[in-house]
Amino acid sequence: MADVTVGKDKCGEQRLVSLPLSRIRVIMKSSPEVSSINQEALVLTAKATELFVQCLATHSYRHGTGKEKKALTYSDLANAAEESETFQFLADILPKKILASKYMKMLKEKREEEDENDDEESGNDEAEA
């Protein structure tokens, strides 16, 4: 198995993980079910998070439009979340960006549709009475 060393600490020594463990500990402790956190569990969670982010970024880059520019864009991440079954659970967190005018138009159409449904239900109630 290859040694995996990603970051360096303040002294210049190599570290196994590059995410700040103190922040991960705070996030883990924010869960009411967690009372104490083992150091090994903390390091494994950090490493798993790094690998997940790396996998998401690699997949998004390979299947995205930013490849021509050699850049990873938000839209690449949003497309991966929407189109890949593996990352489907991120669709609510990484929604596709839309223009405000398009969003307002969608809201207007939705309200009109709801008003039509309400009118139909009112008509059915009156006919039954």
C-alpha cells in the first residue's frame, strides 16, 4: 500500500490529512447523538471526506465543460450532482444556477397553476352542494 501524505503541518512535517481536524471535530460534535469522538474516527472521517471531495471533483471535471479551460466550475459540480446516480443526493445542495428573471417566471407560472387548481376545487365543491 502506498503512503498517502497530503499536507504539511506548521513545522513542515507531512500529514496524513489536509483538512483541519478541529473543524471536523466541531461538525461531528454538533450532532446530538455524538458524545465523544475517538482520534482514529476523527482522522478516518477527515480522510474519507477528502477522498469523497476528490472523487466528486474528478468526476465533475472529466464530465464537465470546464475541461477545455482546464478549470472546474460550479456548473460542472451541479451537473454531476444532477446527472450522476452516485452524486444524486447532492442535487439539493448543488442546484443548477438560473437567472432571477427565469426563476420569477417559474414562480408566476406555479402560482397561476395553483390558482387554476383552487378554482377547479371550488367549482367541484359548489356542484356537490
